[in-house]
Amino acid sequence: AFEFSTIGQHLGTGSGIEELMDDLGHALAKGGPNIKMLGGGQPARIPEINAVWRERLEQLMAEEGGLERSLTRYDSPRGNPHFLEAIAKLFRESFGWNIGPENVAVTAGGQTAFFFLFNLLAGAMPDGRRKKILLPVVPEYIGYANQSATEELFRAVPPVITETGPHEFKYGVDFDHLEVGDDVAAICFSRPTNPTGNVLTDAEVARLSGIAKDHGIPLIIDNAYGAPFPNIFFADAKPFWDEHVILTFSLSKIGLPATRTGIVIGPPEIISALGSMSAIVGLANTNIGQQIVLPLVESGKILELSNDIVRPFYQEKSRLAVKAAEEIFGDAFPWRVHRSEGALFLWFWFPGLPITSKELYERLKRREVLVVPGHYFFFGHDDPTWRHRDECIRVSFAMDEAVVRDGLKIIAEEIRACLSGS
Ligand code: PLP
């Protein structure tokens, strides 16, 4: 066997999430027509939105130089200059933020932006100190978990849980236990959050921003589902920006995940570092996503598509899924769902569940219902005595309503069965 470096061992030898994704993939490939895939993070295919992509590709092909611009040239590592300018202008005009193209970088999806940002800011420092990324709330996006090139990068704070309805709850930041020492490199959260659909309130964001500013560190906000695009954001809350804030965006959840287009807005020194990292890792990013949406960003139409089509589409799916859960779970056993304020998922909590979420996942898989067991999302806070970590599952509502309903019925049957000891 060949020897792997420390970085090689961190990045090249698999991870919990890779195993899970493989397992889901195999189950899906093996399964018959009855499989209920509620486990993925795939956005839905929305016909009106796909029609826009089709139209834009036809325009690019018809336009003089369109194909050449989209496919036959390397862009500069930080992104296409017209695209960077258009993004800066969109945010200036939409929100009044004082930003220019020097505040914008393109990466190969939001995922790559996070790999760059975490490894840029945290880990071993030149003077020997070690720094961590602070997650002010877990559960948090599993895709961050194994992104460190060298060592564990995360410290996470368990949330305050507020019961907001008979079957509803909401996580909040536990500011009393949020310790920000010299070893914190940045504070980071997704808004809306994958897996929970939580949107940290404007007051929480302002307070976290103040804490980051006082410590001279960045606040990173992941807007993969957020405002202003794709705007799968149902809460009454506002986008936030300040000079120490790093915002990430993506074209994935508006419907272009295969173009791998991430967009970062941040302080120029961070943006410049991301350009350097893109050059080293990949020379340049794909142009096609930027070229597809450029006129939509310039005209602001991307905001209309997000507000008028994408958001209502998912908000209705969320409403139907919550209604289905109320009907199907009823009062048969203890359950709660996190208030659905955005993203593509319902986060169910089964207080007192006698088996772990991993075991529930296995039982559901045998019944051809695929979900994501909740314990994966609690990285950075390893307290085995905190039962809550094993009592939750993530269920996607991006599928057809009938599939979601059938899946919820089987979830209810399995929970009843394990409560009655079978
Ligand atoms: N951040 C969050 C919270 C996500 O859910 C995802 C994808 O599911 C990403 C970032 C990365 O997405 P992409 O790399 O497709 O932009």
C-alpha cells in the first residue's frame, strides 16, 4: 500500500457522509419503483425555471461569440469580470450595501468556497497557535464537517430549544454558552440552515456580528438557500452585511447545481485570497453558470424568478409536508418538527425515541424510505449524553407530495412499532 500524507488521510480516506451518500445511492439503485427518496439534497426540477435555462442556452448559441465566451476560454481565477461587476451592482441596488467587484469571487460551488474559507482562516497558524471555526448552533450543514485539510476544525454550541407550537420547535443561539476566545478564527452558520430550515433571527445575527467584530474575526453566513436568490426563505428576516461579514451564495438551489457556481461576497483581502486558492487548485472556474445567469443578474430578473417562482414553489411544498405530518403522526407518539423557515427539508424530532436515529434510518431503509439520520449534523459537539442528537431525522420535501406522504406514513408505522417494542 502507498503511504498517505496527513492531508491525504484527512481528505482521501472517506468520511461518514461519504458512506451515507454511498449507502443512499446503493439503496436507490437497488430499490424498485416504490422507493421513497427523502434523503437527498437535490433541488426539485421546476418547469418554469428549466424553461429559462433552456432559453438562455439557445440565446447563447445564437449570439455572436456566446458559445466562445461560455465554453472555449479560461476565465480569470476569481470569476468573469462582467459577472463580478453585475453581482456587486445587484447587491448594491437591492440592499444598498457598499460593495464593488473587489468584494466578489466565484468558486466551484458553495462547497468549494467553504473548503477554501475554513482552511484559509482556521487550523495551524504560522506562530503555532491553532484556531477553530465556531458554529453558534448545531445541527449544522454536514458538508462542512470533513473539510479540514489537517485537523478537527469545528467547535459547536448546542442550541436553546423553544417549543413554539403543539408539534413545533425552534432552535436559538445559546449566547450564555457562546465562548469566543483567541482560538476562534470565525463564526459560521447557514441561513436558512440545512438540515433544520431554521433562520437565525435578525437580532441573533446582529448580536453574532457584534461579537465577531469585537474579536476582529469574520462572520460567515451561508446563503445556499437564502436571500436574494434562490430565496427559499420563508421567515420574516433580512439579509445582513457588514465589512467583516463573508456571505456565500450559490446557483445550485435555484436550479443549476451541475454548473458548480458559488459566489462569495466579502472583504477584499478574503476575496483576493479565494482567487489565489482557485488559481492553485483549479486554474479557473466553469464559465457556463455565470454566462447563463449574467443577463438575469444585470436585469434583476434573477430576483423575480426567486421571489415569484422558486420561493412559492418550495413554500407550498413545505406547507403540504407539515400538514401531512400533522395528519399522519397526529397524537400517536411524541413528535415535533422544526419551524420551517426555509431550505428543502423538514427536521423531525421524536423525543424519547427508544432507538437511535441511525437505527431508525436502517429500519426505514428496509421499508424503502430513505431519510438522513440526524446525528451526522451535530459535529463539533461530541456529547454522547445529549439524547437529542439521536432523536432527529432530516426529510426532504422537494419530491412529489405523494412520495412525501407515503414516506411519512411508513415513518409513523416504524416509530409506533419500535415504541411497542417490535
Ligand atoms: N451550504 C449548504 C447549507 C448546503 O446545503 C449546500 C448544498 O447542499 C452547500 C452549501 C453547497 O452547495 P453547492 O456547492 O452546490 O453550491
